[in-house]
Amino acid sequence: MSDQMTLTSLRAPSPKQIWAPLRRALLLATPGVVLLCFWQFASGRLIRETYVSKPTEIAWRLIDLFYTGEIWPSLRVTGEELVLSYAIGVLLGLLLGYALGRSPRLASIFEPYVMAFYGIPKIALAPLFVIWFGIGIWSKVMLAGTMVFFLVFYNVFAGVRSVDRDVVNLALVLGANERQLGRQIYLPAAAPFLLLGMRMAIPYAVIGVIVGEFTSSTAGLGLFINYASSTYDPAGVFAGIFILLAFVMGMNALANRLERKLLKWQPTSQRIASEPN
């Protein structure tokens, strides 16, 4: 009996199980491949190459940038700014969103001020951050961190406020204290909202950092793209854009892994940011 179970567990996967991931990867890759082929064909024929370059030229430019090491200092600076701004924005958004969500009195006092500040275009704050923090990395960190903060704050605030009061009252009747309420009720309820806010904040963190580098900087991918644009180098501009795209995709992949780890208790079909079947 045990041998039969062992043989069953070691049975080779069916052809459907083998081909399903390959078919999904092919479906995902097809639009991108078609777009690149059309781009390669249209450049120089339908559109001037000085405007859009060619995918092959961009690929060679990327190889050259990494092989010569020209891009590494810019990558290091932009990477530091992204990590710091994202971490600071998520941490402050989580703490303040949780605090105001748990306290209706504090929310009634501070929420109008937070809303008023949220209504200010964050790009307009870039010159102020340069004045306050200089042209180093901290002006970009503060700008991008501010954009991340509001997205995380409002998601966590909404998640905490969505907790059913009857569930809280039942837990209190059973003897739960404030710490247990937070760990067993409020934080699990806010977790999907937090992860949604974190995923939404990824492109905004990139936007904040790059806009800050456009405004004033001594290094970074934003400065690299701005310089390539000013010298009419479309291959360099697109190379910088593709590197930023890789940043976003990498951070999204990490967010997906974090979501699967933290929301193991939740059915996949109910996850806010679940992957497509």
C-alpha cells in the first residue's frame, strides 16, 4: 500500500500541467514581441529613427552601458533613493493610518489636514524639497516618500475602519485586550489594504524619484535620461526607461511574494491583487 502511494506521488505530471505554464508565458510574451517587431520595422520607414530609435539599437546601448560600467553609479543612486523613499513612506503610512483608523477622535481632528495636504500636487513640492534638503538624495527621498505615504495611509486607514464593530465587541466580551485586538482583528483586516497600497505606490515611488532627479541632481537615472534627451539620444532615453521598467517589475515581483506569504490564510480568489489564472 505504501509503495503504491509512493508511486502515485512520484507520477509524472500530465501534458496539460506541463504546457499550461508555457502557454501562459507565450500569451504574455506575444503582444510584446509583436510590438517590438513593428517598432523595428517602422523605425526609419514610418517614423524617423531620430525620434524613436530601434529596439536593436536600444539593446546594444544597454549592453554597452552595463559592460562599460557607465550606468552603475546612476543605478546605485536611484536604487538607494527608491528603497529609502519606499520604506519611509510605507512605514509612516502604516503607523499613521493605523493610529487614525483606531481612533475616531484623532481621525476627526487630523483627517481634514491630511486631505488638504494630499490635494497639493506633489510635483509642486519638488523645488521646496531641494531648498530644504539640497540636491543630494534626500530631496528625492522626501518627494517620493510623500507620494508613497498617502497611498499607503489611506489604504490602511480604510482597512482598519472597515472592521465590523460587532466582531470587536464580541472579542471584548471574550476578554481580548487592545493588543490582542490589534494583532488578531485589526491588522489581519488591514493587511490586504496595506498590500494593495504598497503595490499602487511602486510606480509613484519611481515617478517621485525620477521627477526629483529631473529637477535637480548630481547623479541618477533621471539625470541620465534628461542628459540623453538634451543630446538627442533616443536610444539612451529608451535604455533608461527600460531600466526603470525593470525596477518596477522587480519591486512588483517582491510585492507579489510578500502578498502570498502574508495572505496565506485568505483564498486566492478573494485577494485584492491576485495573479490572473
